[in-house]
Amino acid sequence: MSAIGALVGLILSIVLIIRKVSPAYSLILGAVVGGLLGGFSLAETVEYMILGVKDITPAIIIILTAGILSGVLIKTGAAASISNTIIRKLGVTHVYMALALATFFLTAIGVFIDVAVITVAPIALNIGKKLSIPKAILLLVMIGGGKCGNIISPNPNTIIAAENFEADLFSVMYANILPALLGLLFTVYVVARFMLR
């Protein structure tokens, strides 16, 4: 397929989605138009579309499963319980590490970052009010912890990395533990240094 055909198909899909057409139909129509403009016949275009769906289906199933896990953790209160326990154990003297670890662990087990931050936020705001910590600093610590946990979670980025290198998903997640922990420590260090200035 030519680059122009692919680009036109992509632009068409985006325009249709912006105009409130169903994303599924928009992407299908964009793929068909892109294939035809790219020089493929209708039969070849449909064949490549089917092959593409077969390639990404396992990744989509894993992502959906991670979403289901996330929903279960939140609806049952397990996510809030995890974050409360971490913060209670570390106490206010290690508030930055506690907040970062709470969002770190939640995202590491499959909760999406925004949901992890929303789950931990009420506790963070309460602590921030007591210790006069700006809300922006609290948010930075939680997002930093979440992004570090995201490195090892079963998210789309990790899944794609595993598939591209033909590796086992859990091997990739295990290999990312050290970079994730280093990132977590760096986040806490930067925020602590900023607050002590």
C-alpha cells in the first residue's frame, strides 16, 4: 500500500470519528479507502484487514482482561484498601514515597493510571492539607509513581514490546521491574528535593 493511500485512510477515519461516526465503522471505512487508494483490489484489502485483526486479537484480549481486573479491584474496594495500607504503614514522614508506592502498585497490577490517581487522591489531599503540601506536588508524586508502575503492568505498551521481540509477556514485565523501581525512587527524590528548596 502506498503511503498516500494509508495517510488518506487514516485522515478519513479521524474525521469520521470527530464527526461522531462509530469508531469501528470509521476505522473499517478508512482501511478500505486506504487499501483501494494504495493500489490493492477490494478482495486484497479485505484479506489484509482480516489478517491484521488476527494479529492484534490476542493483544486486545489481554488488554480487556487487564481492564476487567482493574474494574474488579476498584468495585470491590481492593484498590483503595491497598493504597490505604501502604500509606498507613509508611506514615506521614515518608508521605512522598507512600503516595508514589500506592499508585505504583495499583498500576503495576493493571489499574489504569488515571483510576489509580483518583483512588489515592482523597488520602493524598487529606495528608496534603495537614502537612501544607501543594496539590500540584501531590499530583506529581502520584502520576510519577503511576507511570513507573505502568512500566511493568500488563498494558498495551508492554504487550506490544513482548510481541515485537517475540518474548513472553511476563518475562518482559519481570525484566522491567528494576527500571520501574529506579524510576520510582527518582520521582520521589526529585519531588523531595523540590520541596526542600
